[in-house]
Amino acid sequence: MNPLNGHWFYRGFRKQLRTRLGGEKAASVWAAAEREYASMLAADPSLKKHKGAMALPAVALYRALAAGGEDAEALLNAYGDRMGRRFAGIVHALTSLPGVSRLLWKRVDRIMDKMSGEAKGYRRRIVSRPPDLYGVDILSCPYHELAMQLGAEKAVLCICRMDKAYMKGFRHIRYERTTAVSEGAAHCDYRLTYDPQKK
């Protein structure tokens, strides 16, 4: 079985490829990505447990698309945007429940530590803490680091784009990020503020 089919984030990309490339070309790209993915793991089995392992399918798909003459970056980025909008809707629905966004804000330090702390393979610098602003600069990201190591750093832009889109779905929590290490910046500048007026 193709491991890409079972990956929660990339599974829907196959459907998008069929729509954009047609069934035959999409099947060919998907099969090539499966071989690429298996080849990376065969060459270095430890990659499966790497903190940035979510980047592996993106790298495999990026290489397969590029080898097939497709604009890999554009296709993956469009998918990241789509998934981000989808998750933003879910996040918005959850944070529309009374008291949920306020509770999240009270625990934003702990939540962000679990999502992007050193235990997850990130290097970061805390810029500001609540109650007014939670600011963190991500100095290095395990997804980007692994994609760079594999020579396909643009492959993970889809993850960054998903992140940027879904973070805007929070009710009462404003989110801004203007830079990203995957786009060549020195850091990703996450800034979150609590705003009761934000719908």
C-alpha cells in the first residue's frame, strides 16, 4: 500500500492532482512519489522517526511532480492553501463555542510550547508573553531542516501555507506572520493577540 494514501495531510492531494492533471498523469505522479518516498526511507530508515518526518511525503511529491514536468511548488502550495482554509473553518467552529477562545488564550504559552517547542525539534526565541501579545520567532523548523537536507526546501512551503491559513480561523485571537524560514527569512515571526471583537 502506498504510504502517501494513509498520511492524514497528503491523502487529499491525490484527488486534487486528478482534477488538475487528469487521472492517468495523476496516477503516474502518485506512483513515482511512492517510489521516491520508499527510496528515501530505504536509504535512511531513521528519517521515519525524524521530528520533521511530515516533510517526507512533500519532498517525494515535489520530486515526482518536478520530474514529470509539473510546477511542483505551485501545485503543493495550492493544496496547502486549500487545507489551511479547511482547517480554519474547523478551528473557527470550535472557538465559536462559549469560552473556548478565552481558555485557549489563557494557555497559549503551553499550547505553543507543545506545538513548536524544542521537544518538537524547533529552535525559537520568545519575544513577548500574554496578556497583551504572544510573540515567538521560530529560528529553525524541523520540516524545513529536513527538506533542505534532502535538497527540496521548497517542498515544505505547502505546510507553511496551511499553517498561515488555518491560524486565521481562531475566533477572538488575531494571528500574524510576515516572514518564514522556508521563504528565506531568518525566522518565522508568529504574533498572536487576544481581541474579543474578532469574529
